[in-house]
Amino acid sequence: MVSLDYYNMFYYVAQYKSFTGAAKALNNNQPNITRCMNILEKSLGVKLLNRSNRGVTLTEAGMQLYQHVAVAHDQIMLGEAELNLEDTTETGMIAIGASELALRLYLVDTMEEYKTIHGGVKLKVQNNTTLQAIEAAEKQIVDFAVVTSSFDVKTPFASFPLKYFDEILIAGPKYKDLASNTQDLKDLTDIPLISMGQDTCTYELYNKFYHDNNLPFRPDIEVAASDQIPLMVKHNLGIGFYPEELCREAIAAGKLFRVPLAQREPHRSVDLVFDPGREFSESAIAMLRMMQRLVNEKTKQVRKEETK
């Protein structure tokens, strides 16, 4: 069995996609990092890294190993941090698993409010897909997850909505004529569609949406991050679904165009996923209570507006 240091080096090589970058991060030298990676590959009997003049990429086996090494690395870093922090509502640390959209639509604002009250608490945000964030909560790598619907949770975990939001179909200048009239989804199948990748809850959500409308869901471009959708739409690579709240400014500026649909786009939510039976730290309890308070305040505000 090779030294655990080799796995640590492998983690940094994967992170920096470079032997030189990993060496700098570890205060080591490039030849030694290269030598250790060769030993690791030989010991495991598989090729982990593709080497080229452009840098280093992971092979399929390397990606498989990295998923496990990254979890272990995060756990160690989290453990070290927790040992150095007293657990109170004025110090301590909270680890949160968050999907990208949940972070932008809800969590950043909540973190800002929380830090104004509990400035001494350290916040560690692990940015993942919804499924990865939930898995991190299940493995207790994070205290809880804040993610976007839709998904299923396993007992004893529970979820409840923190915020609702709407997604809309957007187009760039090349397809702006679509914005002039209500479009039927079936009439848009010849236009390139941009979507999140198959390993995401968003992909499954729209796969079901198209299936419910008796249409195949066949994205022409699949992306790894949701903010790549409006970027590619702006560059006329296709049309795509994106939270209305996050593209209002671009629509107002005439950089993006809303395509009205005859079908109702899926209504989504940002949800908290947590284990009710878990013993949370005082600092984490304070954030959970703040989230609940914000939900209650928003609910009261909506009801008040509905009665006007």
C-alpha cells in the first residue's frame, strides 16, 4: 500500500490540473510530484492521469478515485477546522452543501444576514450538484444541504422549501423572433436546446416536463454549470431554461429574450435537506432557525399581499 501522502498529492494534481501547480500548493517540487504519481499508478495498476503539453487531466479511473479522495480530503480539512473552533453561536463553523442555483437564489443572501449577527462563525460552502450536496449531508460531510428541486430524500432525512422560483425559456439575438408570440413546445424541437447534464436533477426535471408533453427531451448541448446556459444562449448556440430572477437584467438590456410558452414551465423551489435527528452545533441551529424565520416572514408577506 502506498503512502497516504501520494493520495494527497493526487488530490492537488487533480485540483490544479498540473504537476507544477500541485507542487507549489504543497511546497514541494514538480519532479517529486511526477515521480510519486508514477508510483501511485504503478501500485494501483491503472492509469490515473493523462499528461500533455496543455496540462493534466483525469482518466476514467482517475475520476473514480478522485471522487473518494476528495471526500476524504474534505473530511480531514473539516475535522482540523472544527478542532480549532469553539462551538458557540459566536464562533464555531457550519459546513453547507449547496447547488449552484440554490447558492445564487437563496443562500448567499442568507449567509450575509447570518454573518451580520454571528460574525465569528466560519462558513464552509461545498458547491456541488443537488445530488452530490444531499449525499454529502447523508455522509455528514456537511451539516445540511441547500439545493434546488426536484429530488427524493431517504429516511431519516427531511426537506422543506425555503424559496419558490420560476424558470423561463430564454433565447439570444438569433432567435429573438420567438419572443414575439406564444410558442408551443412541439414547434421548438428543431431549435438547438441547451440543458444541464444527465447527472443532474435539472436534467431529470425537464426530461419529465417534455415527456409529460409527449415530446422527447434531446438537448443539443449539455453543460456542467447552470450559469453556462445564459452565456451560451447569448452567443446564439441555442435556447434554454433558466431562473427568471437571474436573467431579468439581461432581458431588460436586450441581451436575452423571454420565449413565452403555451405550456407552463416547471415551478421550482430552493429546499433545505437535513437530518432532524442529528445533533447540530449551536451555530448550525442558529442558521436553521434563521432560515425558518425567513420562510415564516415571506409566507406572511405573500398572504398579506394576496388579501389586498
